[in-house]
Amino acid sequence: MEEKKINKLVANILKAKGLSEEQLEKLEEVGIYNREDFEIVSDAATLSEILSLETEVSKKIMEWALGRSLTFQSPSQSTPTIQESSGPIIVESSDVVKCVHCGTRQPKDYKTGDLCLSCGNQAEPVLNCHWCLSTGPGKFCRSCGSEFVTSSDYEIALLLKREGESKNNIVSMIKSLTAQEKENMWAKIRKSR
Ligand SMILES: [Zn+2]
Ligand SMILES: [Zn+2]
């Protein structure tokens, strides 16, 4: 069988990069004959091991062979950690209460549960938190910070929680549900009763 030889051009380039004749022979020994074979070697550390070569030289060679700079393929390419944004817990100051129905500011002596002077509805309906099950007025639960859902969506929120959705997801999911999707979820809720 004819002995496979390293491509002459490749050999000359590698010599220019700092490989000795001996190391070129070693390359042939391990079966690297052309530029494509370096793809299998794939990194400078491996090449250093094969040829007992200084890292600097093997890095130069691998950069040439792979046609890209190795500094850009460090393992730091991993996906950035996405922090779950819990958002600030908004606690409305107690002396500024606006009616959720008509937006009218309520008087200073307003107490939770009072009716709006302007429209007669409960200015701040007391809602059940689907997440921690405490109750409270306003837009956000004062115990766990979750946004309240309307009482008509409460059961759906409970269902989503049972299904393992996160606290932050549930409210935005409910807001994006179509009427049909809500109807489907109600069917599920009824079945589970
Ligand atoms: Zn009102
Ligand atoms: Zn809560």
C-alpha cells in the first residue's frame, strides 16, 4: 500500500508556523495529512497533546487549520443566565387610592372595602390571591407580590398554578388567553370538580 504523505503545501505552512520535521512526521504517524484532518483534532490542547507541542504553536496551527480565531470559541459562549425578573412589588401608598372602576381618587379617610364616591362600586375590590391564597385590596397581593387576577379568572389562575406555571407567568398567560382558550380551561376545571 502506498504510504500516505502529508500534503506538501500543508507541510510548508506548518513548518512556517513553527513545526519541526520531527513533529511533521508525528502528524503523519497519527494520521493527519491535510487541513481537513485538523477538524477532527478540533482544538489546540488536543494538538499539543498529540505532538507534545507548545500551546502557542498549536494554537497558531489550529487557528490556521480551522480558519477562525480560537479566542472566540471559548466555553463562555454558553447562553447567558436569564434571571427570572420578579419585578418590583408595588405597594400603593395608602393615602392614594384610586377606584379601579372609574379612576376617581378616594378621600383621605377611605378604608378598604368602602364604596367609590363617584361610581358607587367597591373602589378597591378585595381579591383572593391565586398564588398564596391570602386576600387583599388593590392590584397586587401584599403577601407574595403577585398581581391579582379578576375574580372571573381566579379559577383559571388556580388551574394554571396546579399545572405548574410560575407566579410571574400566570397573570400574563391569562391576559393573553382567548375567550375560546378560557372556555377550554373552564371545561377542564368543571371536569376536575
Ligand atoms: Zn369609581
Ligand atoms: Zn399572594
